[in-house]
Amino acid sequence: MVLYFSSTTVEPPALIYMGKDKFENEDLIKHGWPEDVWFHVDKLSSAHVYLRLSNQSWTNIPAALVDDLAQLCKANSIEGNKKDNVSIIYTPWSNLLKRGDMATGQVSFKNPQLVKRVHVATRENVIVNRLNKTKREEHPDLALMRMDRDKEEARAKRNQMRKIREEERRVQDERRKLKEESDYSRVFAEAASRKHKKVSENLLGDSDDDDVPVAASSNRDDDDDFSDLL
């Protein structure tokens, strides 16, 4: 059984969940999501409380939401609930380290530097009561939920890649069209230039017509005139 809570400190409300006991904590550790952030009372036994993020980095969770999770952790720790000034640690689910020799529900960290701490001075019943009013119990198939989540992610990635390829083809088609138009314009311009040059040459008399010989005039009439004088 998994206990679900809803925090209204953000909009839309944040999804919080935790296992009922240490055995269910093992399933939560095994089938967590990359979007999940794990919360626990530092150095004390407590519930494993998870926050499921949506398009947000775990490093900038709103302070009010962190307070909700910290108070829920403290309230679900037998020893921590009785104490003041406790620390709550939190880290991405992907940073949890589970070895085969560890006790049930026990975890460590792959990278201790990716662990943050928040101080809780005392229990705040207003926060705890508000969260408990949203509590609901469910019996989800955690393995199936993770499988469905991964399938949806893979589908989204395929769609994104398809859109990228379509955009690349569109750009290539546009470039090819522009090149074809440019080549046509260049050929047209060259043809027009040749035609203009030929017309100019004809108008300026630069053709080969000057080399055509002019017919010689006849001297027959002149000879006749001289004969009369004699």
C-alpha cells in the first residue's frame, strides 16, 4: 500500500507519496521515477517520503513545499516526531544506492554531494494536519506504472525526433528551392546580357558590314565626253 498526499503550496498541487512500512519502501526504491526526490529524517528511522516533480529541477524546489515534506517526514518518524531541531535530508531518487547486503529499507547515496539538508525546529501541526486531510491509500502496481512512464517517455522522444527530422527536411527543401531559383536567375541574367550586347553592337555599327566592298562606278560616259572634244 502507498500513501499519497497533495501539497497546495504550489500550483498545480504537488504529488507526495510514501510507503506504509519498510517493506513497501523497498518497492518504492526499486521502481522510483527519475522525477522523484527522496526525503528522510537524517540519522533516524523515518518514512521514505517522495516528491514527484514535473518539469522542475530538484535544486530549486519552493521553500514552502520543502517545509511540507520535511514536516511529513518528521511526523512519520517515531523518534524524530518527539524531538525538536532535527535535520531532513533529500536527494534525487536516481542518487539512491541500494546494495544487496543492506537491511530492508536501508539506502545510501551514489554521490553524497547531491544530498541537501533542511532544519526543522519543531513540529507544525497546521502543516501536518493540512497534508493528512489529503491522504489517500492505494495499491498501485509500481512496476507497471514505471513501465508505462518509460513507454510514454520513449514515445515523446520519438515524436520529438520526428519533428526534428521534418524540420531538417523542410530547411533542406527550402535551401534547394532557393538555389534552383538563384541558378535560374543567373542563367536568365546571362542570356539577357548576351542579347543586350548583340543589340548594342548592331546599333553602333560594330558588325562586319564595313568589310563589304563597294561596287566601282563606270567610266564609260566620261570617255565618250573626251572623244567629242577631239
